[in-house]
Amino acid sequence: MAISSFAQIRRDLHQIPEPGFQEVKTQKYLLDYLEKLPQERLQIKLWRTGILVKIAGTAPKRTIAWRTDMDGLPIVEETSYPFRSLHEGYMHACGHDMHMAIALGLLTHFVQNPIADDLLFLFQPAEEGPGGALPMMEGEEFASWRPDCIFALHIAPEYPVGHIATKPGILFANTSELFVDLVGKGGHAAFPHKANDMVVAGSHLVTQLQSVIARNIDPLDSAVITVGKIEGGTKQNIIAERARLEGTIRTFSMESMALVKGRIESLVKGIEAGFECSATIDYGCGYCQVYNNEQLTNDFMDWVQHECNDVTLVHCKEAMTGEDFGYFLTEIPGFLFWLGVQTPYGLHHAKIEPNEDAIEVAIHLVSRYFTWLSKQS
């Protein structure tokens, strides 16, 4: 069966996943495509490995923005695709290839069918880390084309194709990375009294961290601490001099994030005293919550329910996922919604295979919405 041109674009992009701020091939692919479009209404600016594209409206009163992310993940692909990643150890496992194909589909539609308002398309690098949204917002390129409202989507494996899901208010959590390094005194396994074992210290810390959410966060609030990786030691008969814990923190409020970090710091100080070691904490990359503008989101949901018989709207719950699109929403009204791509494997899974039919669903839906939205200004 023939696939759409934008599904083919998705497949092309799927083969060249790149880490944050290294999306050189991805940027070139996108620019090559943009150069083939009619240029009368197009303006293009580069920002690091990202791209900003403005389409002039016919009678602009404001600028409507659409943001897509570009980077891949350090995952060894295990899909059945014949178009698997050509970059060993990297994969588009979070749908950014789908997101970019949808953005190009929207951009192409509006180049050929301009609306009254100006449109701004943001191809943003480094969503998976170290975070591209905030520095992009601080750049002069974005400042010169600063939009009045901004929108985005994210694929959702759990929803069928033809379904979208969103809600007003908080949709995604505040997030922070967590890295703890413990340094003690190594030694021979036969003489534990002459060493300070950091594998034991790290194990105690992992156990203690589980009490933070259970005993410090209001049960009616929500927060998560996950330690996903532990490194320590060099050999089975050597007491480990060093250990490293790597994890993530997720909360639905900034107050809870500050509380969790404070408790972690207290527990780490206790580990230092109890195991006579030194410790450092690094919170790495953190993202603020995705908080959907209530008026715009409610209006969008009403519009979908009354005007889009081909789309099923789900009023979803908030999720502990993180997305640096939230930074845009701290200053610019807008929202993000989930796009159903029905696949048994979740985001960041090596076997995820989103249903490409969702690409056309999204292009058709958002192009109609932007056309309607422009008429409301």
C-alpha cells in the first residue's frame, strides 16, 4: 500500500536520529525540504541546530506558533522496520520523527493556503536534553518573531488513531534529573572494617529515598522519585570506593519539587555522616510543568467536539511525563495535546512503532483549527 509523502518524510527522519544540539543531518533534511516550497510568504531563521519558519498571513493581527521537537534518544532500536535507524545506538523512540513530519505537513498546507494571521513554526532541538526550549526562547531569533499563542502535540501510544487527548491546566509534571555521587574508601573484601563501602551506602540511600514521597508529600498531591541506574565497584572481591545513583524527580507543583529536593539533600547529608564518605548532588536538566491555558484549551475542546466528527476527544488526566514545551507556556498562552498512535510499546521503548496514519489525522485537524482560530482574532 502506498504511503503518504509525510509518512515517507517520517521514515527518512526516523533513520537519522541525533542527540540534542547535534541534529545536523536533521536540520539539513528539513532545510532541503523547505527550499522546495514556494518562497513568497516564507522567511527562515536558524538557531543553533533548530529552525524558525514564518509564513506571512494575508491580513495579520497576531502570530500563531506551532512547535515541534527534533532530537532522538540513546536507544538501540529493536523495531521490525525496514527503515531502522542508521545511527547506531540512537533511535527516534519518542515520536519526534512523527512530530516533524506533521509540522512539515502543516507548514506545506499553509504555504499553499495562507490564513489571515502570521504563522510561526519552531523546529526545536534538544527536547530530550539538555533542553532546547528555554535557550531558544532567550535567543534574538525567537524574540524578533515572538508569537501571541503557541501549540504543540505529542504522540500517545495508548490512544487509538483518530483520538486526541488533553485537558485545561496542568498536563505534564515538573521534572528534574538526579545524580548522586558517593566517595568513600575502597579496600579488600576480606577486610571490610578498613574501608567505607559505597555500594552499601548507595543501597541505603536508594531505600531511604523511597520514604520521601510516602512521608513528606501530601497524599492529595503527586510526586515521583525513581532511581533508574546505579553504578559502583570494579570487581566482586573489592570494596567499592565510589557509587553513583542516577534518577529522576517528578512533581505536579514547584513547591513539592523544592520540598523533595530539600529532603534528598538532608538524606544525603545523613549518608555522609553515617558512612563517613563525601557526596555530591547534581540535578542536571529539569523542565517546568506543561500548563495548558484554560481558555484556549476549553475553546479548542469545544471546537473539536462540535466541528470534528472524524476525531474523538478524550478529556485526559495529567501525567508525570516531562516536556520542555512547558517553558513556552510560562510566557505565551497555548496548549499541548496527545495524539493517538496506538502501539503496544510505550514512549522511549526500543520497539515502539507508532501508527503512521496519525500523521494525516494531525495535519488535517490542526490545519482546520488554525484556520478557525485565525478567524476569531
